[in-house]
Amino acid sequence: MSEPRVPMAPNADKQRVLAILPALNEAGNIGAVVRELLALEPAPDVLVIDDGSTDDTAGVARSAGAAVLQMPFNSGIGATVQAGLMYAVRYDYDVVARFDGDGQHDPLALHRLRAPIDAGDADFVLGSRYIEQAGFKSTALRRLGSWWFGVLLRPVLRMRITDPTSGCWVVNSRALRVLYAEYSYDYPEVDSLVRLSRCGCRIAEVPVQMREREVGSSSIFGLKVPYYMLKVTLALLIAWLRPADPAVAGSFPRAPSP
């Protein structure tokens, strides 16, 4: 991948906050997302990870004010997000937010997502589109998938997660180290919740509103949805049975039982 730009100045609130945006052929959406994030007060630094786009995603992101990493070829969502996590660790960020590059995640939710972390109540905060039942919620089949994964996760996490497939989240430096150590290369959202919980990270959910994408289409549609559900179910069972990495898990105290 190309060498990243020198990191921007620390944020005004003294915590170094990075928003990472994985993107594939999102030239029609990425500029607006970057500008919305940079308009926040205080604004995070913004890193777009271009996953081998064939359009001008990278150029549009740079013009909007983001730093850009370009993967050498299409690597998949897991590898793309982990590249952003590596960047965050390398440049010692305190808080990392993950938003999609298609504009469906509302950048205005960043401060709401950060609140439990800033209060010291959570290490990983997931944005849920289903708590308040407002905004865009995707298809019925994809909502069924979220419900199914929530059922599977409940005995593992010992808590109810309403939107386990959400790619909208914020982590502190503790949870960042867990995800940096190992991040599933394929459909990583559900798997990551298991890893975080088993390493003692505190997980929270807050309501956010999703927006319907204005340009392009989702990569998971039609028959890909049941395939996705089956694949993630198997991955979840494997992650549940596999022992936690002691080198990572030992860095955190076990989360108290709810």
C-alpha cells in the first residue's frame, strides 16, 4: 500500500481521535463523508483506506481533506479496516471511530458514540440502528440476520446486542490493541465482538440513525445475505470455541458480570 501522509495535529480536546473510512469505489460518496467529519467540533483526523478502487475514490478523499491509504489490490473489508487500525496504533491515537465510506453512517453520531468511552464506561461502543427504530434500517432479510447474530451472541457476551453487524463503532486504546492484534479478514463485525468480550473489553451500544446510500449499492444483497449469515454463524462458533490469545487477553481484567 502507499505510504500514509504525516498525521495531522492533535485534536482540540487533547485526545487524538482518528476516523477510519474503508472505501471501495465510493468516489460519489466519500467526499461528503470526509467533509462532514472534518466539520465536527472538535474534528477528528480522517483516514480513508481505499480498497483497490477502480474509480477516483482516493483522489476525491484527498481533495476533501483526508489522509489516504491505498491497498495494492482489493483485499476485503477485514484487511482494509485492519490497515486503518495499524495506522492508528503506529501514530498513537487515543480513540478510533469506524464509519463506512458510502455515507450511510451519520458522522454527527461520533460524539454520541464517544460518550461512554469518554466517561470511562466502555472500551468499545457500537452504533445501533435498531434501538430507537429511526432512520434507514436495510432489508427485512438483513434485519433477520442481525436478530439471529444477536441471539447467538447473547450467551457469549452476557448482554443483548441489537445490531451486531453494524460497522459503525468507536474504540479506546485498550480495545484498539485487541482488534489490532487480530481482525477477521471476512465479515469481521460479529467475530470482533467475541474477541473483545473474551479479552475483557467492556462493550456498549448507543442508538444511531443510518442513512440510505445516495450513490452505488451494497456488496451484500440477494442470495449473498443467507450465505453471509451461514458463514458468519460458523465463524462465530469457531471463535467461541477457540481459546483467547493469552498475550492479548492478559492485558485486560475480565469484565464484570452484568
